[in-house]
Amino acid sequence: MSHEDLDSIFLKGTPLIDVRAPVEFNLGSLPNAANLPIMNDEERAAVGTAYKQKGREEALRLGYELISGSVKTQRIKAWTDYILKNPQAVIYCFRGGLRSQITQQWLKEAGVDRPLIVGGYKFVRNHFLDRTNQIVKESNFMLVSGPTGSGKTQLLNCTEGKKLSIDLEELALHRGSAFGSRETPQPTQINFENALALKMIRQGSKKVILFEDESRLIGKNVIPTVVFDKMRESSVIWIQENLFQRVENIFTDYILNSHLDKSTLMNGFKKSVKSIQKKLGGLRSQEILSLLDKSEQDFLSNGELQSNKLWIEKLLVYYYDPLYLGSIQRRNVKIAFKGSYDECRKFIAELSNQASYK
């Protein structure tokens, strides 16, 4: 299978059947894959032990013994049911070896013929890493930057920005700060890297790719070194918004648009403040925690949310602005454009109309 064929599979969103055991799938999988294993974790472990202790033939014999009768019938039914709903599905295992080949053969015997990914998960994983390196080398990066609350993520995802951008926080399911966790758990590091590779393949090479100005860590996910190093070398689009507007943006995003009940939300904020207490300072931490307590009481008493803006403003002034601006100064970044949110949006619109940016 050529690299172009692989790109086509993933760009089309082709459904995949991952026949590896759940323990393997949970460590890392491919986009659009469903885990329909030929062996469960216990069966795989038993076959692996037999291989180490008695060799390949005994491992094969045990595998066929374990996956026989009603167990085999159930596994084939799971595959055929999935293929009935997803007729273009492609099969893979770890290296494109016995597990996917046996799956394919059993399906043929059941009257269903589906192709394999030759080389399996390992081949695709290496392909994604190679394509990431290639696109980083051939593309121009530009970062959307600005003080916390200035609308960086919104700018990436506006109509003009979406044509050029990759939203790392969306891929990581995290907003990238102590207050950035979401209800949905973050992906594994491998799945984050695979999703990023696919986004980069979609963008292609030799044109500008927009990223938000991030630190290396987004929650527990780490931006791959080759991508992060290129980001750090790149010029920035700086959104210049006043403090009032930034407080309004954060209030809307984190308070009004949150799906969590307000008590759970406030408890999460308090936990986040305590997590940065050493850097924030004891007195300032207590001040913000007191304001959070008052905001919670205001909501419980009369449904009032506006007082949240007080602790948001303090947090920006005391913590995020010095932290972010200090980082920008130390990095000595090159600013390609500086302006209000609307002015930056117009600048990005001009970029998107160009075939390439140099």
C-alpha cells in the first residue's frame, strides 16, 4: 500500500476495523477505527506466553483453540455487522500479520471480502510521523498570540481562520492552562499525535498553517518536538484586546457556556487556583478563592453570575498577564501583525487568499 493510498484512506474518513486486543487499542489507535478484536486481552496474553515458552506452532494451535466454536462465530458476526453498516471498512492489526490475515480469511468464508492495511498499525504510525516531519519542513507556521482571553481560539476557528488553522487544544480536548480541563478525557499521547498528523496532511505543505501560541504541554498531551520547535521559530499575529473585553470573553466561555452545574464548576475553579498557589502567592490565592466563594453564594442565593468577573479579572492581572507577557519577552518573538480581534481576522483573511505565505 503506497503512502498516497494511506493518505487517501484517512482523508476520506474510511472506517477501520482494528482487530488488536483492547489493551493495544487503548494505548493508541488510528482515526476512524473501531476495536473489534480477534482476541481479547486474556486470550492474547495466553497466546503470547505459549509463543515464548513453546514456540510459534503451539501459539497458533492455542489461538485457534481459544477462538473457535461460538467465540469464533461471535467475532465474525461483530465484523460482518460493522461492515454491513460501513461497507468500505478496511482491516488492520499491529503489523498486518496473522491476526488481520485470519480475520480477512474468516470474513471471505462468510461471504465478505475486505482489504487489509499492509504493514498494519505500525506502518501507519511511522507514515504519520514521516508526513508530520515532511509537512513541518515544507510549510510556514504562524502563531495566533495575545493575552489570555483575547480570543485566540475563536480567531483560529472563525470562517477565515479555519481554512489555515490547526486547533491543538481541540485535538487535546484541553484549553491548555490550569483552568483548561474539559468534561471529556484527553486522548492518549499517541492518539493526539495521530490526530495532529491527519490534520497536517489535510492542510498540506508549502502554505501557512496557523496555530495558537501554546506551551509544550496541553494538559497531559505534549506537542511533538518537531512541531513545537517550528512553532517557537515562527512569527505571531498579536491580538490586542483591552482587559474589559478579555474578562467578558472568559466569562462567556468558561461560565456562561459551560455545561457543568455551577457548584461543580466552582469547585473545579477552586481546585485550579490551589494548583497554581505557589506561583500566584498565598495572599492573592486567598483573595481569589474568597471571590470565588462569593460568586458561588451569589449564584445559590439568586442565580447571579456577574460577580464571577471580579475573580476572573484578578486572575488575569495577578497571574496570566505577567506569565504570558514575560514568556513573549523572553522568546523575543517576531510580530507579523498586531491589532484588534477584527483587524487580525482581516489579516488572516488576506493570508487565506494567498496561495502561499513567505
